[in-house]
Amino acid sequence: MNIKSGTAINLRQTIAGAQTIVVKIGSKVLVHDDGRVALGVLDSIVESVADLRASGRNVVLVSSGAVCIGAEHLKVPPSLVSVCSAAGQSVLTALYHEAFKRRNLASAQILVTDDDFAREDRHAKLRNTLQHLLQLSVVPIVNENDVVTHCPDHDPSTRLLCDNDMLAALIAKAIEADLLVVLTDVDGVYTTHPNDADALLISQMTGPAHIFDSSEQINERGRGGMQAKIRAASHAVAGNGLLAVIANGRAPKILDRIMEGQRVGTLVAAREHQ
């Protein structure tokens, strides 16, 4: 993936016109290191989503965090993915439901599997349901159904939903979104690991992800790491006018700042945007 800066400001200005937005929220954004839910962060993100809805925009959330929440709730290791997901998903959904309810917005839970994207009939039903919910001003909250899909022996490369980053990219394509925002626990994509003294934040990236060779930044409870986010963002923007931004979900008012066109996070665009 080539690193560009000359068109960064122009592309960021176009973000303000995005009407349909998919926001992926990572586990490290929503859950503290001690397993407690970062309620203030969740509430702040919901507040920003409510503001986007009030301005007439459609927003779909793809939220991780259920496994970490379930592990803390049951006091078991998060490696028990199916069990933790079963316990944590209802808690996570309830937190979102109450936060949106306080702002007079309805939310809806959608759990998906590979078949919902691999089979055309199920994909069509998923797409139609998402579009119908958005027409009703409901905020869909999407996650993989880990209770029935997780298998530690499976090779992730053989699955469509190898992580929630790719799930968010597939959802963005399914509903023809204008913008994908991937919220993680660092400020964006860096030239090396962000803990390195000489690491520089990359403002904009264009082109296929496999060309970009950065140091892996796996420093969150999720399954992906930064390379997974780059791959997902690159997949989402390929072949259409969609833009993607990878940014720090714990930064104050991060969604508002992205939508204002501020130069925060890493903007990912297809090569034709150069």
C-alpha cells in the first residue's frame, strides 16, 4: 500500500458528505485492561452516533467486546470464545440499547456467520434487513455469532469472517456505505510499532494492502491486530468510492472529528483516489 499525503486534505473534506457510515469498535476500545467495560467511551461513541443520526445519516455499528465482557462476567479465560460470547453478547447489547434509549434511538442486534455472505439468498436477506432498519432510523449493532462459528482448529485464512474488521468491511460493501471507520486503541497506522521512538503516524494510504509492510501491531485483546485492519480497510475501499479511516476510539469525540474532515487517524483510499 503506497503512502500518499498530497490529496489527504481533499479526501478528508469529502468525508463530511458521507451519508451511510459503518463504524467498527474494537475490544480494546470498549473494555479496560482489568476487564471492566469502558462505559464512558461507549456512551461517548453512542452520543456521536446519535448526532450523526440527527443529521440524517445512516450508521451501522460492528462491535467487538462480547468475549472480553463474558470472560469477566463468568471469571473464565477469554480463550473459551463460544462460552464467553454467549455470556457477553447480551450484556454488550443491553449496554448499547440503554445508551441509545437515553437518546430516543432504537438499536437492533444482528449476529452473522460466513453463510450470510457466502450464500446469495442469505446475503440478500441480511442486506435487506439492514436497509429496512436504517429506513426505520434504527441503529443496527452487528457481530459474528461466535457461539456457533468459533472453532480453534479452523484456519482463519479459509473463512470470510476471520475477524470483526473484515466483517465491518463486508457490511460496508453490502449496504454500499460511503465511509468505514475502524476504531482501535492506537491513533492509526504507524511506520513501525507505535511504541518505537521513531514511529510516525501515516495520514493516508492508497493501493492494495499487501504492498504495505509494517511491523505488526497486535496490542489488543481482539484477534486481528493492525494488519487485519489494513487488510479490511483495503478490501472495503477496493472498486468503489468508499473511504476508510483507522483511528483511536478512545480519543475524545473521534467520530465528530473524522466527520469534520480533521486530519486524525489514517485515511485509507483506493488507488484511483490518488
